[in-house]
Amino acid sequence: MMSLGSTISKKRKSLKLSQEYVAEQLGVSRQAVSKWEKNQSEPSTLNLIKLADLFDSDIGELVSPSDNAEEQKDAKTQLDRGQKDIKM
């Protein structure tokens, strides 16, 4: 499994976005984005939500990336079930 920092870096590069651009969109410094990508620090929950939105991806894809799409689907199903249980 890739680290959170590696995933952020990979997603950012695949979208051809600079660290500076990501930082501007999230309202953080470029250095903060760099530290996330190097696993020297982690983004806050709010910034994770913003990253997922910016990358047009699911937060789950960022925090626990999997090469197996079926595993992701199963994890999402379990998460959805858990949220329904909480709402009851």
C-alpha cells in the first residue's frame, strides 16, 4: 500500500498540478504540500476533504489507496453500511 504522501504526489502529478497550485487552492503554503508528499506531516481532515475534491477523488482513495478496484468497492460498501447503522 502506498503512503498518504505518495498518493497525494501521484494524484497531483497525474493531474499535472504544481505544488504551488494545490497550495493556493487549499489555502496552505507550498511547503505544507511538500511536507505532506514527503510524509513529514499530514494534512488536516479539512484539507484531506479539499484535496479529494480538488483531485476529483474519494477521501478513501487518498488515505488507503488500493490497486484493486474491487477492494475499494467492498470498503466503500462496508463504510456505507456502517454509516447507515450509525444513523439508525
